[in-house]
Amino acid sequence: MATKAKHKTVAASKPAIAIVPDIVQPVQSNAALIARREAAVARGVASAAPIFADRAENAELWDVEGNRYIDFAGGIAVLNTGHRHPGVVAAAKAQEDRYTHTSFQVVPYEPYIALAEKLNALAPGDHPKKSLLVTTGAEAVENAVKIARAATGRPGVVAFTGGYHGRTLLTLGMTGKISPYKKDVGPFPSDIFRAPFPSLRDGITVQDALTGLQNLFLTDAQPERIAAIIIEPVLGEGGYTPVPFEMMQALREICDTHGILLIADEIQAGFGRTGTWFAIEHSGVVPDLITVAKSMAGGYPIAGVIGRADVMDAVIPGGLGGTYGGNPVACAAALAAIEAIEDEGLLARSTALGETFRARFAEIGARVAPFRMWDIRGLGSMLAVEFVTDFDTAKPDAALTKAVIAHSLRRGLILLACGMHGNALRIMVPLTASDAIIDEGIAIFEAALADALLDEKS
């Protein structure tokens, strides 16, 4: 089990209290909260870990029973600056003391403008840029498509196998993975087309992928009717697989040839995760639009679209926005999170962490799990380890992956899987985590892997 209350930094003199209408009930155990959850929360909202958070700090989390965990999941890549970064929390509290909501569409406010200015400056490319702020990643993707359609006068969108773009119906249409996201909830919108993603794991070369895209143009998607091609520079839910740079460069050329806009979905890969502000920077390609969210605000809900000014201005006044879009508290938090990434050298830290994880995972794989860790891949600290049954067949081993995650949690480490077959472990640890915490987490991973392999033999 995860270590107990001796790791607490704040002593609890009495049980925490959860307040619901007309009921005051002590929160004493994860089991009690699981029972309440099952009775009150929709079944479709899944949770990876059967524990409930009580408090967190940087890369550590404590549950309601006082168990301590090292967090390598980061709220699904949201916490590049860690849980409760002091600068982010202070900025949010200062904004809360002034106002929390007016709706930018009713009474605008300076933090929205300041954040848009900052995003425009950070995004690659020398052209003039403008930004739109919304609340969720799926909302950002939907607006990027809407902007692209308005700018081009075309309806079509091309996405790729394994890509993940959200859970709304439009974004699910672009998402290239059925279970669990798309199962039983179709039909999906029209004029969305799927192209093959280049993956040596699946025997698909860059040339194969480009041939597939050209065949799509010949058979189903007339290029003159395509508004945008959208791609994650590093697949997120699809397995943390980077797009080969030559593929990204070819897509830029294809888009330029046919008057198609290139959208980089940086929702999971952005804000330092790969060692640059945006993962697409590694390829040298400048997209027309970028969707952002997750680690932009250190845990506060905000998202956006950054793009060429002429493209962003294609939608008429009133055509973009949302009641909560660009919430002032979240804007303040985002500005502070970006400042922390700059001031604390977290881009370089991401690169260094990636090198550490690669080396340690390779050594552990060779020593503890020979012929079972098929691949260690990614950019910067956006890394995944893929498990297989054996190297000869390279058959994905989701069972081993699941067992490693379960044993890690019991030992005090939070991990998440990804990939089309659920057989990859992804690393999303806060970039602010200390070397000691990183070492402790990797040691737990090694022990959990040994536990899982021992289970196989029993």
C-alpha cells in the first residue's frame, strides 16, 4: 500500500467534512466515497484510480485516508507547473479578490487581452496572430474547425488514425479511436475524413501515410473542399507517438498547394511538455492554427485557439465566444503558469527529464523485463513505454500494462496508460518535480514491473 500518514505535511485533527444539502457526513475512506460516487455520478465518467484526493503539492498527492502518492499523471498532462504552484495560486487568488466573472462578451477585461498577447508572442511564426480563449480542449478544437471553415469557405476536415481531439460529437468525429470514446454514440458529423498516421510500429512509413492521404483526395475528399488538416504533433491518447518531422513538413506543403489550413492540436503536447513551447516547433513547421489547453494554466480550466490574424478574423463579430470563455481567474493563472515555465527554465527541465526517463527505462527494461518493453518513445518528457508479450510477435500486452499501473498505485505511484491497444504507459509528471521525487517514482515503477511479471508466473 501507499505509505501512510507519516508523510503528511499538514496534520489533520479531525476527519474532513463533506457538505451536501441537508447532510453533513465525515469523509473517512476511499471505499465510502466510491459507494457515494456509484450512486450519484454517471457511469460513463470513469476514474483511473480508486482513491479520492484530499490535498496535493507539486508532484505529490495525498488521499482522504492519508496515503501519499507520487503523481506521474499530472491530471492528464495539465500540471506541467505542478499541483498548486505558488505563483499560479497567488495570481488566481489576487484575481478572485477583484472579480471572478463578467463574461468577456458583456464586460471585457484586461487579463483576457494580456493572455492573448502572450500566446500570440509564444506561437511559432513571424506573421501577425490573434487568439480566442474558451474553456475546454474540445471547445478549442471545435472553434478551430469553425474558424477554418469560415476562412476557406470549405466544409471538410482531415484527421488521422489514432488522433484524439475531444469527446463532443464534432471532435469525436475527428478522434481516431473507438473505445471508449466513440462507442455507441454515433452517428458523427459528415465531411470528416480519416488518413493513416505514419507508424513504424504498424508498418506504416511516412510515404505510406502520404500515399494514403493522396488516395483519400482521389476517392473521398476532394482537396478543394477541405478546410483543414488537423494533427497532434505527438499523439496523446493514441500512444505518445511523435509525427515524423518529414511528415509534418509534407503536410505543410500539401496544405499550401491546395489552400488548406494546417491545425496543430497542441492540447496535450504544449506548454513545455516536449521541451519547447509547442511540439510542432521541433519540426520547424509553422501551422495556421494551434489549439491549446491543459498545462496552459497550471490546473485551472482554460483553452484557446491561436492563429494567423487574417484567418482568426474570418468569423463575424459574435460568431466566437462562450459564457465562461477566458474566465478572468483562469487567465490570471495562465499568465502566472507561463511566467513560471519561463522563469524556472522548465523547457530545458523537460528535455533533461526526458533524457533521464529514457536512460532509466532502457536500463530497467533490459534488466527486469527483457523482451517485454518494446519501445520508449516521445519528445522531451512526453514519453511512453510500450509493453508487448514478446519481441518476436510484438503483440501488445495491455494486461501487463494494467498490472504495472495497479502495482504502482499500491506502492504509491500514479500512472496512466494510452495507445490504441492500451499497452503503453505515459509519463506526465510535473516538470517542477525534484530529482529525488523522480528517482523515487522510477524506483516504484521498477518494483511494480517486477511485481507484475511475478504475477504472470504464479
